[in-house]
Amino acid sequence: MQIDLPEKRYYGIGEVAKAFDVNTSLIRFWEKEFDILKPKKNAKGNRKFTPEDIKNLKFIYHLVKERGFTLEGAKIHLKENKKQSLNTYDIISKLENVKAELLKIKSNL
């Protein structure tokens, strides 16, 4: 999954929801359900997501939306082998980005 977010320290919930093409209510729901999501809140209560939160959201999105895990299944998967799964997902994401770039170069030739 490709997410087009600019390099920033914090992202608003609207930006995040738009990047993932989901409703803001789903992001808030996942925040309650998954312990690894801990966005900061300002004085007004607005959520500010860090790049680490975005990385965790990508992984949750991958498990739930792309691989078809239930919420309970995704929670169990994260608890049992969080570090290994995140590393594997990062590697796969980087390889998919490289593949996309190579295909773009090939089409330009």
C-alpha cells in the first residue's frame, strides 16, 4: 500500500484518514482497539500522529484490510510476534516500492 504523506513530525487525523482512504471514525476505533497506537493529543484534544504511529497504522491496515484478519486475530498477531512481523512488513514494503520504481523506469524506456 502506497501512502502519500509529506515528511512531517505530526499528522492530523484528517490527513491520516485521507491517506488511508478510510473514515476518521475508523482511525479512532483502531486507536481504542490496538495498544500500539498512541497518538499525542493537544490541549483541544486533537490527535497528532507521529511517523511511528503511521507505520503502525500501515501494519494494522495491512493485517485487517489486505490480509483479512479479524480485529482479534490482528491483536493476537501483534502481541505474539510484533517485532518480527513489523520488520518483515517493512522489508516487503521497501521491496514493493523498489519494484514500482523499476516498473516506472521500464515503462519510460
